[in-house]
Amino acid sequence: MKVYVGNLPFTVDDEKLRELFSKFGDVEEATIIKDKYSGRSKGFGFVTFQDDAAAKKAIEEMNEKEVEGRALKVNEARPMEERPPRRDFGGRGGGREGGRSFGGPRRRF
């Protein structure tokens, strides 16, 4: 069973996350989700247990538990929801293309 762990301090890494949850049972994987550009923690992660009973016990005992001054949010992980595709501005403003938001193309006199 996979468990979601939110409101994590930014100082917690994969190893610390594994350490926090290993007392409840065998942890297959412990992963902090990081920003793909900066590499900095996004403040949440996932822990995968071999045993569902261990995962449920971890949820019971760790939800709202304070770690480094932050109350953790721990619950069963849900599948990621479908998101609508990103809008393509086609070079007409927004995004990295820039563009003018008024009056169309610049005129030269």
C-alpha cells in the first residue's frame, strides 16, 4: 500500500522519510517529490509498505504528528487525477513566447 505524506519540512529527504516510517513495517520505497527545476522538496512524498496493515498503522499514528514544527498530513495515496492538457498559445502571448496582449503586431512607420 502506498501512503501520501504531506506538510513535510523541506529538510526531510528520502532517507529521513524512510526512517520516520520504518518503525511501522517494511518500507519498499520512500520518495520525496522535488521541483524538477530547482531540485528542492515540494513538501510532500510517498511511502510504499509491503504490508497493508503496517501502512494503516502508520496512517493512524503519523497523521497530525509534529515533525520539526509541522503537523504531517498522512493518508492512503490516491491515483493522480487526469488534468486537462495545457493551453497552447501558439505564440500569441502567454508562456515563453511572449507576444503583445493589445493591438496586434507592432506597426512600423
